Amino acid sequence: MSSPVINNPLELHACMGLNACKGHDRLGTNACAGTGTCATASEHSCHTLNNCRGQGGCGLYGTGEEQMHPGDNPCAWQGSCAVPINAERFSTDGDNQGKGVWLKAREVFEIKMKKANRQVGPSPSAVGPTTAWLQQNYDANYTACGASGMSGGGSCI
């Protein structure tokens, strides 16, 4: 059996509501930018383990500066933390300390899209995917940074 030909490859993004194109969410069914259900980036569980730009989550590990750009890292191995970004994850350093990482990622995404003169629809969730939602809907082994369990997703593997 041959593999299907993909004419429109998915862009890689770190989580729900961070997709730049129609049809580029995990299921390929979203109506427009910002409305995707979940990450298309390769799952990874910790700081600097992403294999492409835009795949790093954020929170718990990394400098305060690194934690200010979730889902917007410039290159492989420069992302700060796990993907997908569960709603319970918070920044531990920098100007976003104690605040939600997904909320910061959505803010960074919206600023980038505005600069590109692109319209963005509402995210499927105002706070990002909760741990419970990810455990129920995510088809991969979901994990997130934080051996202490502070991020809500489990420990780094």
C-alpha cells in the first residue's frame, strides 16, 4: 500500500490555537488561523528537545528571556520546554513568572500574526488545553516538564 501524497504540508506549531493556517491543526479540520485543536509539532518532553523552529513550549526550565517566547523559538534545540502546552503550565522566571504559559504563547502568536497582517480566529479554549482534555483527546503519550508535577502533565522522559 502506498503512502498518500500530501500536497499541503502542515506547518509546525506548539499547541492549540497557535496554528497560522486553515486546515493546519492536528486533525486538519480547523477553519482558520488560531482555531486549531492541538500541536502539529513533534511531541517532546523538555527544554531544548524540539527538533525545529516554533516547536518549543515554555515554563519551568530556561531563562526568563527564553520563557517570554513560547511557541516562537528561532531554531531547533532552542525551544524552552515541552509540547503540547497544557493550560496548567506556568512560567517560573521572567516577566511572565507565575502566569500561564499558553496565554503568553497565544499573545506572542497574535502579535506575530498582526505584524504579518493576518486574521486570527478564536482559540477552541480561552486558556489552552487542560491536562484532562489532553489526556482524553491527545493521541500520543502526553507528558510535560516538571518532575515535581508542577506543570500538570507528568515528568520529563
